Amino acid sequence: MPNPGGSRRDRPAKPALSLQWIVAETIKIIRTEGLERATMRRVAQALDTGPASLYVYVANTAELHAAVLDELIGATEPEPGDWMARLQSVLGSYADVLFTYPGLARSALVLRPTGPHALRLYDQVLGLLLEGGIAVERAAWGVDLLLQHVTATAAEHSAPARADVDAPPDGAAQMDVLRGALRGADPVENPHVAAHAEALLAGTPAQRQAWAIRALVQGIATTPTQS
């Protein structure tokens, strides 16, 4: 009796599994379903294979997310300008990726990406610090400090990685709460906050990030690595 589903030999063969294919499928899931759904089991299901097949390429979900982040930061290119402007643009591009894909920053804090694009980002930041005349031993430590700052800032504003944790209010709502708290500070209990609430709230997020990078770079340039 003929097989209504057709012979397995008549079906097109699945392409060979690869890390590139796994990462591409994971990015699709993150874009459509969110980071919390991009588990080893869900990705394996999308690839029509078992989770065990993925462990040949990645050890766990955190490592999978690190590989995804490495792929996404591949397009970070500095804009024209002096070394500081290019440094800010490279770090800004990295931050844009983290904010576009909420939750990836949290994964990056657990297991930092070490793929080719991550190494290229390290190289770009280190090269720009050296171009700015910063001593190599300070620049080498400064790379880590700058990337940690950008990653931690994005992680702070990202949605929780666990599905059983309530998501925080959106960024605008959180800022409204903060503005209200600072502007309503008791001048007796919190005299400095009450007197300088507007200064504490001044500047756009982009302006504050650019200032933070300049402040960190100045500290990196002038702080000895040995006390």
C-alpha cells in the first residue's frame, strides 16, 4: 500500500546543522517571541532536531545567547571623526544592539561573548584608546571597564530573563516615577536632592552616555594600574 506521506527518500534532505544556522534561527525566535523563548529546546524544535544536537555547538542557553550577541555586534563600525568620537560611536552601536534585543545584556554579563565579532569589538575599542595616547597597560584594562559599563547599563533597563519574573514598567514610565521622586524630595530629609533635582534629571540619554564614556576614558587615562 502506498505511503500517503511519501517515501522518506522523496523528501528533501535537511541541511547540515551548523552554529551559523542555529544562531540565525535563534535570532528569528528572539525577534518574534522574545529572548525568554529562545531556549535550547525551542531552537531545536524550530530546526526540526533534538536539543542534544545543539550541545555539539553550544554548551547551554547562556552560551547560545552569547553566540547570538556576537553575531549581532558584527556590524559595529565607527563613524568618521576623531578617536573619541569614533570610540563613542562604536560603543553606541554596541549599546543599540543590547537595547534592540532586551535581555541579551543580562546574558552577556553571565557569559561574555568571545566570538570573532566580540574580539573585533575589543580590538576596535583598544585601538581607539591607544590612538588617544593612553598607555597600553591602562588602555588594556579600560577596554573591559567601558564594555562592562555599556553592558551593565543596558542590562539594568532590560526585561528579566526569567519568565516567572514580572517585567518592569517601560523606560518612559520608570523615568516618570524617578522624576516625581526627585522633584518631590523632602528638603529637610534630602536637602541636596531637593535643591538640585533638575540638575540630576538634565540631559538626554545620549548626552549622558557620551559624558559617561568621556568621564571613564579620562579616568582610564590618568589612573595608574598599580596603587
